[in-house]
Amino acid sequence: MLADTANWHTFVDAFRFIGNNPGLLATKTVEQIELSAAALGIALAVALPLGVVLGHLHRGSGLAIGGSIFGRALPSLVLIAAFLPWLGIGFLDNMVALAVLATGPVLTNAFDAVDRVDRDAVEAARGMGMTELQILRRVELPLAVPLIFAGISVAAVTVVATATIAAIAGGGGLGDIIVNQAGYRLSGVVGASLCVMALSALVFLLLRFVQVAVTPRALRETTVGQISAGKELR
Amino acid sequence: MIPSFGQGSSCVTGNHVFCWDWVRDHWHDTLGPALVQHLELTAIAVGIGFAISAGLALAAHYLRMLEQPIGIVATLLYTIPSLALFQLLIPFTGLTWTTVEIGLVAYTLVILFPNFVAGLRSAPPDVLEAARGMGLTRQQVLLRVELPLALPAVMAGLRIAIVSTIAIATIAAYLQPDGLGYPILLALQEPTPFKTEIYAAGALAVGLALVCDALCVGLRRALVPWARKGLA
């Protein structure tokens, strides 16, 4: 299988591969972004409202914590393989698997963020006569935004990175090149790996930028620093 | 005949959802060894990662200017998809166990290093002041005050690192026929995915992770009974 001799020159060849195949790489990158966006969209639609409402009610911490433990313990390969006999090879199987993967961090952080909002602030709002919906929208959510967004960032980076594995189940993307050394040789594999790396780093940096932008100015000093500690908030 | 299906029962040849007899027949030649390999992959990676993070964290503890660069490199490292990281190492270390372990160690660093640093920093200033006032040397402060107080954060990091490494180690099967990912890849390469093998190996991987998670929680309770939940 490893017909090419592998050494430093592989990287030179890899860059040559990138230079010679911009169209192929662009198509595969777009496939990977489409798959990731669809999966993240589903996860957000399910987990975000659930986490926020549970956090507001201060109920279901077990679900949120369990979600985070299970989310970490579930290998992406197992998820993709587990749905495959039922959903068949292709986009759908990978989308569902990646959506499940993304649900963990989004749900946990959304719950945690709203749950830990200063109770005095919420009481004060209630004393001022705000309805529950107003409390949620005008007090809890603004204070919770940084942490909620941190969860979304983690989920997004995880999904984009993991989508590489989707190739094993016909999900397309840059992984198609990475798992097909027979077709693209080691230079293609390494070239595509460099592209995947650049893609996820780009997504990560972009989200960091957006995270600072969506954080209310008064919170920037305190919260962003804590969150930049990264993936693991618990 | 497809090797993994074997000459099995009607359940196996019919590829039903889960066939206990296949699991029983192939425990000794497939699932058992894969589980042991998976544990080895994880233990070696976490062990080496722990030692490296401890060293780096101590260096960063005394030379504060090191912390940010190491932290940034570690975070960027985490964004690299595991499959891509393994492939990028192949030009240097080939399709070997070393490649797999370097990749896995890299991911444990990302989790362990920040936790080590946070732990070392978690000693309250007045406690350090008191220790110094009692005449403890810098080394004594580290050994008797800072390290014990760092234990809860270190344990929390270790727990996450172990569970994550067990999950990522399934990807190692793309390079080496080792670990619980390998039976899954084989099952996926059948003309129709072989369900029992997927679910048995998958359940073992998830089960292993959950058991290790519970063990870490128990160990932490025994070692640092003073640290309440959620502190680290």
C-alpha cells in the first residue's frame, strides 16, 4: 500500500498536489462544509432550545452532564458505523452521526450558561415585574451568550474536523482523498490533510472572532478569558 | 465466504442486528485482543502525555512567558482532525505504532497541559503567603502546597484525557490493525455492513470509556475528598 517512499519530499509533493488540483480540493472542501453545516444546524435546532429552557428551569442537570460524558465517550467512528446499516451509505448517515456528536457540547454549555446566571439578577428582574420570557430574553440570555457560544464553537470545530472520517461511509469531503492513497498517492493524502488542517484552524479562528463580537461589552474582560481556556469547561 | 461473517448461525449469515453467538465465537480472536490493544494504546498515550504535560506545566509555572505560546500551540493542535494528523506524521514515522502514539499523545497534551497549569495556579495567595511565612523553601512550597492543591484540576484533566483518547484511538485503525476501531472498519468494508461486529466493538469502546470515567471519579473522590464537585 505504501508504495511511495515517505520523507521530507512528500511535503514538497503535497504542496505540488495542492497547486495542481485546486478544483478537486475546492469541491471536496465545499462538500465537507455542507455536511458539517447541515449537522451543526440540526444539533443547534434540537440542543439549543432544550438546553436554554432546562437551564432557565434549573432542571435536568443530569441530562446535561450525562450528555457531556456520553458525548466524549462516543467515538465518531462508532457513531458513523452504528447508523450505517439503517441510514445507508452517504450524506444522511454522516449528517445524523455528526449531529449527535455536536449535540453534547451545545446542550451542556447552553444548560450550564443559563443555569449559572446570577440568581440575584434574575430575582431582581422578577421583582421588577418581568415575565419569564422577558427574563430569559433580556437578562439570562445576554449573560449566557459567551458560554453558549463557546459550546457552539467546540461543536463546530469538532464537526468540521470529524467530517473527515465521513469518507469511510460515503460522506464525501476531503476525507475522500485521505482514505484513498491508492488513487491519490501519499502526496495527495498529505496535501488533503494539510487542507483539512487549514480548514478546521480557519473555522476555529473565525469562531473565536465571532465569539468576541457577540459577547456583551461589559462581559468581555471576564468571561472571554475563562472560555479561551478552550474545550473543557467542566 | 466473507471472513468476518464466517460459517455462523442463521443470525450471522442473515446479518441480524446483534448475534451473541458471533461475539462468543470471535471473542478470543477478534474482540478480546482488540480491547487489550485499545487499552494499551490509551495507557501509553496518556502516560507519556501526562509526563510531558507535567514537565511543560512546571516550566510554564516558573517562566510565565512560556504559558501563552504553549497554550496556543496546544489549542491549534486540537483543531487538527485526528485522521489528518496521523497522515501528516507518516512521512516521518511511517505506518507504525509510533505514528499512532505520537498523534494520541499530542491530543492528551492539549487537555492535560491547561489543567496542570490551572491546578498549579489554584493555590490561594494567602495560603502561599502563609507557607512562605512558615519558612518553607520554594521547593517545599511546590511539593507540599501547590502540588496537592493542583490535584483536583489535574485529576479532572486526566479523566477527560483518558475518555477522549479512548474515543480517538478508534481512528488509529486507519493506520494500524489495532484497537477497537479495526473490527469496525472491517465490518464496514463488507459488501453489507456487518452489524454485530459494529455494535459489539462500538459498545466495548463506549463501555471502556464509561468505565474509565467512573474509575477516575472514584479515584478523585478517594484522593482529594476536600475538593467538591465542579471546583476544577
